[in-house]
Amino acid sequence: MRPKPLPALAAVVTVLAVSMPVAAAARTAPIPEGAQAAPGSFFGGRLPLSGRPVTTEVARGVTLTTMSLGAKDADDYWTVHVYLPATIDGPLNKAGTALGSEEIARRVAEAVRGKGFEPRLERVSSPAFADRPAGTLGWTVRVGRYATDAEASAALATVKAAGFAGGTRYTAQDGTDPGAPQKVHMISVDFREFRGSVGTDFGPTLNGTEKLTDLVAANRAVAGINAQWFYNSAPGGMYVKDGKLIGGATQGRGGIKLTKDGRRAEVDAYTAHVTMRVGKATVELDGVNRVPGEIWNCGGVGGDQPTEKPQHDLKCTDDSELVRFTPEWGVPPKGAGAEAVLDERGRVTAVNGSRGAAVPAGGSTIQATGESASWLLDRVKAGDRLKVRERVEDGRGHRVSLKRGTTILQVGPTLVRDGRVSVNAQADGLIREGDDQTFTYNWTLRANPRSMIGMDRDGRLMLVVVDGRRDGYSEGLGIAQTGELMKLLGAEEAMNLDGGGSSVLVTRDGGIVNRPSDATGQRSLGNVILVRP
């Protein structure tokens, strides 16, 4: 939906200096005043700047700062990464896990050596998170050192021909090198000078994607950044836009709340409970504006398989659900089941034996599948008045007031809270349940492009992108290092946004600021964060 245009506001000019004092020939910079780094931290308490940051004015009170960190060195090379079987006696030519137990890794290394290669057995260590101590995540097997991906790919072909599975890896993207090359781009919004607002937007409907450049142009925005994960072409997780709940929660996962049109930011863990009263019975709805039966990132309210705990990028399922659709969604999905169509007063105008009716203006539909469909057909009839109630709670169990001008984006994980690096990797679902930790290794520990949002101690909003997957130019960061970077940039509160190929930062006059990692350029996105004049 397109927001109503804001009234014209007077603009005030300012140029925000970069928060780190940098000498002309300096390669590192001290932590901004007030920030602290723990001993032994990834960056050692200092940003490894390889040049002077460049700050330009984007609009009155809005600046863009680009920083180059680290540099390529002799420890950065391509290698063959041999995949491991899930079990000790699993077939090696069909192995699909990136790391495993030491016992399995040693078996594979011995087999690789037996074919005439010289394997390296390497331990992968996980950093400490707020809710999980540091420790060994698993073991990997690698072969060779190569200057280019092409050379590594040629070596991989010989390894596969010998009966193994694998891929290529660039060691600077292992997420363990604080001196690896990085390109950091930061939009800073100083509300003491900027008179506009910061909020979210999406295309004509939630069920669909659009490019950030198009949404920036359509809204005449000053700048923008990608926002939430999106699945089935729609944002995933709690989404509150201008005080209205239009996306259900991944229960207990991190999120950021923006109030006063972006002038205040608070990072916390959020839950949402949407209930519907039918006669004397009250039931909890499973979701809001998502495909019934598919719970991406898990963290549902009951009956989900294989888990009800958050698990990032994992699709849980439930064959019996009640899901609410609002006009923002667009055309609801069609299929077997049942549904109730409600007008703007909650009065049932129709009860259907299948799903897919249009949502009335100002109203909603309640779609039901499986046993829930039978329940709805037995309990609800045309003319009934259904009362739908919403309750959003923060991590302390306090009710969150959903007022106009309030945005909540549940993405995650949290990065900085109250001035301290705080990543709840376990609770936020970044650590996979079960023995296979390939996802945890690739997504959480290894370097990837990242997008972040935060606010510094002076109330300046920060929108940050770190480029990644571009060997020798910008490698990206692991999640723990992303939290430390935001703290070093001065964030008092910060949260991770969707990343990888979705990471994109745009200014009105400069277009795309960073280098998106997809070969095709910027992705179409489920929703975005915009700085509006």
C-alpha cells in the first residue's frame, strides 16, 4: 500500500562527521567515545580502517559514510572443501554436510589421503554468544591452496572424480579473519536536523516483491535499505506498520521497534497472540498474512513440526491452522479447507467450504485448514460477530502499545542492546537443532553480506550494509562480528536485517550504494525501510 504523502516540512542542513576520528595515514581508529570492546574481541576494539572514511551529505541531516576495512593478504586463498556424510558409514560421493564430528571428519580425511590428496583437518570454533558459550561447532576437511576460484574448481573436479563430494571456499570468508577486506556503508539520520520520518513500505500488496530502487523512487524517499526476510513472496515474522499488526510473530525472536516516526529505536524479543472469540469459545490464531500450513522460521503457537522453537530459514509445517488475512495481503491463497469472511465490524458475511475469497475493504478473512476447518464450519455461521484481539509483548512480558507511527520489524538476531553486544543465537534460532550444523556454519559463523539497523547514543538512526562474497574486495562478516562492528560504529541498539543477496542500500541521487552479491544485481524484496523527507 502507498502511504499518504507527508505534509511539506522545512529542511535543516547538517553534515554528520564520521564517528571515528581518523588520521590521514591511519590504518586503525579508536572506538567512539562511550563504546567498549571486550578483551580478545574480534576486531580488538579498533576498526582496521585501510583508508580515510568518506562522508557525503545525502539530504539535510542525512549522511552517507563509506569505509574500507582490512586488506587482502597471503592467508586469503581458495580451497577445496570436502563434504562429510551425516553418519560415520555414510556414502562419501553423496555427502552433503559442510562439517561434522571429529570422528567422521577423520574418516573422510583418511579416505581422501588414500586417493593421493593431502587433506587438512580443521576445527571450526563457534564464538561466544549471549546465550551460548564458545566451543567447537565441528570439523572440516579441505584440500589445496589456490589463487583463484577457477583453479580451485578444477581441483574440485579431480576430488569429485575420486569419489567425493564438495565445493570451493575462500578462506577470507570463513569469518575468522579480522583483517579481511570489508566495505562498510552507513546512512546516518540525525533527527536534530532531519525533519522527515523513517518507516517501512512494500509494493502494492504484501504478497509480492519489489526492488528497493523502485520503492525509493515511488515514495520520493531520501534513502532506503532492505528489511525483513521474505518467504512465498511475503515478509516473514512480526510486522507492525504504522501501529497495525500485518505479520504474525516468530514467537520470542528478536525485533526492533521504531516509535515517533523513527526517532526512537528499541531492540527486544517479541511475541504476538491473536485470538478470536466465537460465542463463548476463544481460540488463538496461528498466523497473520502467511500461507496456512507453512511456518517459515518456525516459532509458531502450537502443533508445528518438527519444532515450535525459532529456527532461522527452516520451514515448519502444521496441517491444522487458522490464519487471518487483511487487505494488505492482496488476493488470499486458494485451496481446500474453510474460511469466514468478516466485514469491518467483525460481522461474518459468508462462511465458505474452501479458501480464497477476497478480503473486504477494512475487513478480514479467517482461513482454516485440516481439523481447524471442521471446527470453523461447525462453530461459525453468517451473521455471527467475531471478536479478534491482538496482544504484542516484549521480552519482559509487557504489552506493547501499537500506536500510529510505531513500526516493529522482527528480523534478527539482536546485535547490540543497551550499548553491549548481545546476540541471542540459540533463542533466535541461529543454531540448528540436531547434529547437522551446516546451516549454523554457513549462515551464522561464515562471512556473508549483512544489513543492519541501529541507533547511537545521540539518537541518530543508523542503516548499515557490509558487502560480502566478493573475494579481495569485501568478504562480509559472521553474525558475532556484525554485532561488534555495530558497537564500534557507536550503536547503543542494533539489529540484523535480511542479508546475503538481499543486502542493498540506496540513496535518492546516488542509486545503489553498495555491491549486491547476486550476479543479477539487487533482488526484489518483501519490504524495505525508507527515510522519507
